[in-house]
Amino acid sequence: MSASVFNAHGVWAIYKFEMHRFKRTLWTGLAVPVITTSLYFVVFGSAIGSRMTEINGIPYGSFIVPGLMMLSLFTESIFNASFGIHMPRFTGTIYEILSAPLSALETVLGYVGAAATKSMTVALVILLTANLFVDVHVEHPFLMLLFLILIAATFCLFGFIVGIWAKGFEQLQVIPLLVVTPLTFLGGSFYSIEMLPEPWRTITLFNPIVYLINGFRWTFFGTSDVPVLWSLLATSAFFLICLAVVFWIFRTGYRLKS
Amino acid sequence: MTPAPVLSIRGLTKTYASGLQALKSVDLDIGRGEIFALLGPNGAGKTTLISIVCGLVTPSTGEIQAAGHDIVRDYRRARSKIGLVPQELYTDAFERVIDTVTFSRGVFGRSRNPAYVEKVLRDLSLWDKRNEKIKELSGGMKRRVMIAKALSHEPEILFLDEPTAGVDVELRRDMWNLVRQLRESGVTIILTTHYIEEAEEMADRVGVIRKGELILVEEKTKLMQKLGKKQLTLNLSDPMTAIPAELAEWKLAIQADGNELLYTFDATAERTGIPSLLRRMSDLGIGFKDLHTRESSLEDIFVDLVTERNAA
């Protein structure tokens, strides 16, 4: 396609640049999720899981796999995408992206595409590692991938926004640590919300992460705390909101152009 | 000869959110293949002007055409014709030289062309360093990498923002040669500088910007003729404490503790007034040991321009 309509070379250049950055830290990038997953299985699976037997007819060890994947997918997506766009802002190399014949869509495709590729890889590595400890059966593999892609893209867009909003590296950590991780832990990553007493059960339904985790878990086991359609709608809504914010950023030049 | 403009700026203004008015209605045409030097003190608006053309800063009002394309409505075509070398050394420290230049070509929408990238790197004496990480390079080499990145997509217009700020003499000479070579290959070059020597050495035309206004745009040679002054310095045999009334009409100045007389005259005037001054001095018995004349440089002209307007 001609560069005057769609700058495919530009998208590919950014994507490759970002993937190259990940490759430099490939071994630590993959060793961390493998070790963390193993630790979760030792602590939650063996120590606690031996007393918990089953949730909704699913062995506890298998039950936490989708939650573990989501927890990493959220944090990896936000971290990779926010760092990817914050770094050029910090070093000043962003001048080149801003002066290039790239539209907002192309810039986002490059950065968010690469960040999503990495976070999905990590999630799949966790799935493979989990398979060493417990039996994981995915009932709807295509829908699982669809949820994985949609959620990775959404959180990478969210990370991209954080990376543009943040005024320094410490601010990059604030949202993932203070908002996303608590919501994920409280969102039923490691338990069914059915196990919570009222009023906590109702309050939890206002946590958007509940819908993401339950939708994803449904693709594994066919059971969920909330209707799967709600999960899909919540995920799509969050995706569209992030997309709208990113386009607003490019239209106004918020923290990019003076 | 007026070449067709490759860059046309009309009614360009910029007021930042802070209220600072960085540009006050700038109009400027740059001809294809010329070297244009934008001179001005720090904070005059040089970088703002360049940043707007390159898409880094949003203009408040005004229109800009680059290589025949509107920089806002047809930004893809316009930007693909423009290369920018910013003043600061913004580099990806961990990238290899060849990768960063290939990356630049890609983001500007061009397909891979290893032969062209090799040529750019060779022209800039970077080929031997192509596999080195940028963080391992010296400041001068990093500056060359910035230029290679800006040239990677074969631009028609190249902006060099303070290209030789903090650069050693050798690299400065190399840079000047490179700019001339680029011009020969048809690239239009717009450089900002506050080294007047640089403009004097290279530019075809000079624009002087002060407090956001383009106060003058002129061909360099004409400017130097028009505003250039010549000065005659006379080394006196005997020091003088005051200028005699008989010499008042030449508006002389005393310098070097009364040992020198300075006469400033218009180089282009038919009568310079030198023979009559010398005759009058001889009549008065004022002797001199030596004399020399010098033409004012672009620097003198520039300083005059900026200070005169400051005073006004």
C-alpha cells in the first residue's frame, strides 16, 4: 500500500524497534513469569489448594490459571506499553515519531502491537508453565485467544495513555501498583466471588476486572460468576474508552506537542 | 534569479499556552536548492519556526507549504520530504548505528534500501562504526548519526538546528563541506545558528529573527554590501586626547589610549572621504605611522541590527 495512504513501513519499523528492545531482556522477561507462576503454584496450589479442593467443580490449582494469566497480562501490558512511549519522551527521541508521516493509528499500532505481542507471549508462557503443575484444559480455545488479544490490546492502550500522562518514571508505577493490582486481587483472580459474603459480593460486581477475569475463565471451564456476554461487553467498552482517549491525545497533542 | 519556493510560510504565528508569543506573523519563501541561514539570539523563535514546519509544534495561525504540500492537510506527503536534525543529541543509546538509521527510513514510510543507507553512512564517515552502539560514540559522531537519520528517507528539505553548537573545529569544517555536497545533490538546507561565521561561510540568503519577528531577509552578499561598513584605523605618531574641531565632519573616534583614530565610512559611496581626511590631517600636522582598513563582517552587521532594534 502506498505510504501516502497508510504508512505500513512506519508501523513495522516501530514494531520491530520495540520487539528488539524486548529481545535485549528476553531471558529475564521470560524467566520472571515462569518463576512467579511456579511460586504461585507452590503457595496457592499446594499449600492453600490442598485445603480448598474444588471451586465450582474445578480443582483449585486449575481454577487459578486464568487469573494468574490475567494478572500478568494486565501488569505486563501496562508496563510494556507505558515504558515504550515514555522512554522516547524521556530521551527526546520522540521528535522523530512526531515529525514522521505517521497517523495516530499507525503510531499506536506500532507501539501497542509490540507491547501486546510481548504481554500475550508472557501469558502463554504462564499457561505452559502451569501445565507442568496442573491439568489445564481450554474448552473454547478460539474465544480464549480472542479474549487474550482484546484484553492485551485494551491494557496496552491503557498503558500507552499512562506513558503519555506520566511526568516521570515513578508515575509509571503508580497506576499499575495502586489501581490495577489491587483490583485484580479483589476481582476474583484466585477465588470465586460466590465465596464472598454480602455486601462484598455486590460491591465486587462494580470492579470491572471481575468481568475480564470471569470471561477469560469461562473460555477455560465453561463456568463463570457473571454472564459471559457481560464480560465481553465490559471488555469491549473498556477497549473503546481507551481508544477514544488515545485519539483525543493525538488530536490535541496532549503532552506530546506544545 | 528567483527559484520556485520549496518552502512557503504565510502569516505564521505561535503563542504558547503560557502566553509567550514566540512568532509574530512570519512570511518566508525558501527557494529550491538554496542554503538559508536563520540568525537570531537565543529565544528569538528560530527553533519554534523549525518545529512548526516539522510538525513538532502546532501553529496558532498561518499556512505552510513544503514541497508543494500543505503541512497540516497533506502532512504525509509534506513530512516525507522534510528531514530534521534537532539541536540536542536525542539518540537511542542501546541501538546500533545502522539500526537507528534504518529505523528512521522506515518511520518516514520508505521501503528498505541498504545500499542508500550505506551511502549515507559512508558520506558521514560512519560506515566503520555501523555496528557500534550509539552510547559508545563520541559527541561528534552522535551528531553525525543524527544527520544520517535525517537523511535516511532522502528528504528534499533539510533543517539543521544549530548544527555546529558544541562541535569541534574539525567537525564544523566537515559539516560545512557536507552541507555543500547536499546542496549540490539538490537538497534545500535551512539552518539556524548563532555563529555568524557559519552563515557567512555557507548561506546564500540570511534571515534575521528577533523576538518572533523576521526583521530582515536578504541575500548574504547584498546584505554585506548594503549594510557593510568599512573602517580605517590610523596609528598616530603622537597620542591625542581630543579630536580637533577641524576633523569633526569625519566623525572620528579615538581608541587605544589616544594612539589610534577610527574612521567609519560607507564602502559603497562614491566618495569615501579618505583623501580629504588625510589631507586635512597633514595640514594640521597630525602624523601617523601606519594605517589599515577592514570590512565589517556579517557578525558586525548582525550585532548592529539586533542592538539598533533593541534600542528602538
